Amino acid sequence: MQMDFIFTFYSVLIIFPSSPIFHDIHVDVHSRKAVQSYITDIPSGDVETLTEYQAQALEDVIEVHSKYCPMKFELRVYPHDHDGDNHMVYATPVLVSQDSFVSDVIDLLCNSYSLEYDPRLYGLFLHDDQQLPSGMSMWDYLDDSFPGYQDTLVLHMIHKPIIVSLETEADSIATISVDFSQPSVVVKEILCRRYGCRYHNQYGLKYEGNSLMLNLQKSLHNQGVLEEERILLVVMDDSDILPAFPMKDLLTRKDSAFASMECEAGSTESFALVEDDCNIWDEGPDSEHNIRFKKTNELVVVGATFNKLVERITSVTDHDIEFVKAFLLTYQSYATPDKLLRKLVERYNVVRPSGTSLEEFSQMRQTIQARVINALRLWVEYGVEFKYNVTLQDNILHFISSVLVLDHPRFCRPLRTNILSIRGLIQKRNVRRFRDPMPPAKLPANPGSVLSVFDFDPEEIARQLTLIDFSLFAKIKPAELLNQAWQKPKYRARAQNILQLVDRMNNLTLWVASTILFQKDIKQRAKRIQGFIQICNHLHLMNNFCTLMALLNGLAHHSINRLTKTFGKLDRVLHKRLNELQEMARPDDNFKLLREHLKKASNSCIPYLQLYMSDLAFLDNCSPNFHKDNLINFSKFRLIYHQIRDLILRQDKSYNFEEVPALQESLLKFAFLDDDTLYEVSLQREPRDDKKVIP
């Protein structure tokens, strides 16, 4: 782990009989994880004055000892006599010294929170339930090569094995590991998911050791259940007499937290939404009433209910990753994020079909649950709605910590990491490696003499424009491109990144025209036009069609296009190149030539955003979101997805240019005139009668 050392010295003269001098040295070690503080007191009885002491070579006297490093822990613990959901979950920071081991921290936490069980029964775990060895140094965890090093650690009891089975099926015996201190209802939920029970509240637990029903509010430990003994999942005679769950019921209740979540971002309030419907497992088999396919060699969905679409993206047999992405990128046109999450959780709680053997069901359950987890992962990666919707984040984190970690712990960490990175709590490594070295910046020979943007080489100006505008382009999220949100004032907040890029392109167009007209001398105006042509040429070579079109629009602005005298002063080669670029940018045949150039751009590229916006607006207007039978028109959204996918794929290929901050600042903050003023100035520069040119 690389560290930067910053030394701060404090000198204090302390009066003792022998008059020693103590020199306190405080050291902060900065890493990507934390700031680690050090301190030492160095006495000296061999010098008489502070000046003499400070004159000694520091490397001969300094002995630096570690002090503490702050680390965060989450405690999932239960008192001996808890009732219902009276369990304790703490999130606490602890100062950990360099010589501390995992066992030391466990002892510290157990003592600090007066946990009644023996500390040896507890362990420290990552969020995928991987246990840290008790003899491991805590600071080894801070090494950035250690998995999960940026996340909190979890303290809970070490799981013990028990034997479980259905009361009605002798061949259902299995061994699982559980926390014996947690409420028995948690164990019941695990078994209901494992055996595919439809209505969890109809089941209870029986301890084979004494043939008594377990109190679901109390722990296995408190009810005398022993390790590796057998527990039966049984149907209750009276399913109404049940304790409250000790956690949010994520799987079976429509009045759960998921059903009442508010969508804080990406609201689809203005658009027609699918109505609330039945549980996904009550939808029934495929029929003309809930899903329709196109008659081809492959089954292509053209319309479906929301339940059937969710079922399709988590299918056991027909897993089409492009279908999954198409759904996740477009679902906000007809549903809200909270509805999607509720349906995914319903789907995760797989129901065992009648007549299916446990072996067949086990394979089916694990496949569907893996599909749900993958859909969640892709959703978090693509969805702009997660950035502002804290409730949505919290509910997925709760699903991970209360369900997923018990069923599929190895999938927990990557999904949790994605959520925490959205919150800014941890940093994800996402550095693109370039095959070719970064070209050196083309700086002026005498940087001190730089007065304007045009003191830089045109290619360097194009590079810095490209870096700035790619950073804006890369921020655009798929949901911003749905339902023409950028054109609807009430919902502009959904498309902030699109609007920011559009505003910048409009400003660049006005900047080009203003920069030319600021020049009173006709030769200087021609020089500025030639400079912009050179910049445009480099932008074209860089596949930066977005900024290129903004600058070409500036050169074609009505206040500039009329300057015939000025254009007459242009270099013939550059004038010809301008005509070639303007020909490529012509809107004829729906920008046919520009689209051809864009299609050929295989490396880094910033596409002309207006092409995508116009195509998406056309697709949105040409057909409704729903068929007449109220099935979602997925054929439409598949076409929309293909447009969005092409744009999003281009965001992954950034540019390998060196940043020049001084130039970027000038290209971000520039003066420009409005359209009316530009035309007035243009008339001053070249009057209509063409008799008086100033000067």
C-alpha cells in the first residue's frame, strides 16, 4: 500500500530535575483507506538547550511507533433473551492499533457492548460471509490487495451446522449452517426459500430432539437446540398465530417496504404505468393474455405483462443477456424502480411446482436466483435512479445482508460494492489501460507569453475540447434518453446530463461566432476562421463529432456566413477543407454522410447527440407504449434499447490525452454574445451595402 508521509513537529520544554527535552513528532500516513496517526516522545539528557537538540540529525533519534487507525464495524448480534426483532445492529468506528489482531478486536467489541455470549463464539466477517482468521493482523485488512478492504467488517456469531428437512418428505434431509443466537423465524425463512414454500406464514419449525414446536421469536440456543440435530419444517394448524418477523419481509408481503418505497429520482409519473398486479408466481403459464411472440425461428417477445417480462429476464431456459439489458434500460417508460425491485424479490422467492422432485427444484431455484442476482447487478450498474434514490439503495443493501448472505454469500460483495460506490463510500477501480502511450501535450514555446486560447496549437485545442466534452458525454445515463424527457420542462431533471452537454454545444457555437466577430480587422477575422477550421479538422480525426458539429454550426452561423469579404481572405486549402466538413455535416437524408462517418468510428468517439435524440423521439412518437390488450409494447422498447446501447458503448472508450489545466480553464469559461447582438456586430464588420468595412 503506497503511503505519503507528512511530518508535523511540536517541541515542548518540560522542567524536570535533569532538564530533559521531549520532542513530540506527529506523523500522518495518508493512504487510499484512511489517515493513520503516529506519535512519539523522544527524551534527551545529553543536550542543554532546545536549539542543540533540534540540531541533531533526526534520523539518529527518531523511533516512530504506530498509534491508531480508525476502522468501521457492523455488529449483528442478539441478546440472550430477545423477543421478536429485538436484535441489535450497530455500526461503529473503532481505533485499531497496528499490533492488533482479529481476536483482539472481537474481545474489544464484545466487552464494549456487553455481549453475553463467549467472545470465542463470534467472528469477524466480510460481507460475503468470509471469516477473517482470528490470528490475522487487523492492518493486513487495510492492504488494498485484500478483498473488500474499503468496506465495513461484520461481527456475528460463528455459524453452526444443523440438520433440516420437510416433515412430509423423508428424502429432503440437508445440513445447513446458521447463527444459533438469531430468532428461529430467520431459520424458518431460509428453509421456506430452500424448499420452495409459497406462503411462508403457514409454516413453523419442530425440534426433533423433543418433538416440540419452536417459538419463532426465540433463538435455537435459548430453546436447547443442539448442534447437528434435526429441525423439521412443518405446516402450521393455525397460521394466523405467528410472531412478527425480526426483519423486513422482503419476499412474500405486498405491504413490505418495497411496496411503499418512494421513487426519489427517475420518476415516471408523467407516463402511463402498468397497474399493480398479482404476485409473479400467480401469473400463470404463458398465454395470449400475458405474452405474445413474433413468429420467427426464435421466440421474440413483442408484448407482455410486467410479470412476464421479469420472468423472462430471469428465465431458467431462455437467458438472453441482450433482452435483459433492453428491459433494464427501458423499464422506466412503463414502471417505477420500486415495482421492479419488488418483482425481482418475488421472483427470487422461487415456488416449487407440484410434481417436481427436490433435486429438480433445487437446480431450478439456484438458476432463477442466480438470474435475479445478475439482473440486480446489471440494474445497479446501468441505473441512474440509484444515484439519488437512497431508499432504493437501502432496500437492496438490506436484501443483501438479510437474505442473499444466507443463501448465496459469494454474490454479496460485488453487488454491495456497486451500491457503496454510488454512495461514494468506497472507490471502485475503473481505470482504462491504453495500448498506446499518451502523446505529449503541444505547449507554447514560451508559456509565460500565452495570452489567449489561440496561442496554443490547434491540435492541442482540439484535444482539450475533446477531454472536456467526453467527460460530459460519459455522464449521460440510459434513463435520461427515455420518453423524450429532455423536451419536457416538468421532467428536465431526469435528463440533466443531456441538457448540460446540449447547453455547452450551443455555447460553443456562439463562442465561435463571437470570437470571430470580436476581431475588427478583416485579416484577423480570417485568421480566426482558419484557426477554427484547423481545430475542426483535428476534431474530425479524433472522431469528436459532437464538438465538431458545434464549431461547424458556429462557422455557419448567420452572422458569420454572410461575411463574404472575410471568407475571401481564407487560405484555399483550408477553405476547401471547410467545405468538405460542411458537406459531411449536411442534414440531407437525415444526416446520411455524418451517420456513415459515425458508423466507421471504431476507436474513441463522441457522437453527435442530436442524431440519437431525433431517432429516439421518432421511435417514441411512432408507436404507443402499450398494445390495445394492455400488454407492454416491448418491440418498441427493443428498438429504443438498440439506439441507447450504441451510445452507451461509446462511453467506455475514453481519450488518452494529457490534460492542460490552463487551456481547459479558458475553454470552460469564455465570453460570447447572443444571436441578436452577433448579427448587429456582423453588420458593423461588413455592412449590407458592402461599401464600408470597419476598418
